[in-house]
Amino acid sequence: MKTTEIYADTRGVATCTGRDCRQRILWATIVKSGRRMCFNDPELPALSTRHEPETRRLIETVDLDTNHWATCANAQRFKR
């Protein structure tokens, strides 16, 4: 299983705008890149948690295999 770290305070539930998808998804900011990523599970469970030493922000480790772009029927539409 691949994992990634997200900032817990950036979680936000939305609906995929792909016309053939329309799945409820979770958006969150990735710690390493600062970019937002979407996940299939709106209630994505944290595998582990820790606090960032400088800011005391809560960081969650989550399953990267639940990335929405891996399963979205319209993933190509959103690529740059």
C-alpha cells in the first residue's frame, strides 16, 4: 500500500464534476507538494497522525491508492 500525508485541516468534501462520474470525493492538501489531491472516500480514514513541529498542524497519513484520478471515468478531461 502506498501512503501520503495530508493536512487534516484542509479536508473538504465535494462532487466530481466529470459528467460520467459525479462521485462524492474528498479534497485535501498534500504535505510534501502543497498541491490538492482528491480521494474516493469522503470519510477517508487516517492510518496514523502526527503534529507538524513548527506549526502544530495535524498531519494524517492516508492510503494513496484511494486517489480519485485512478478510477474517475473522466480523468483525462482534468489533465493539463
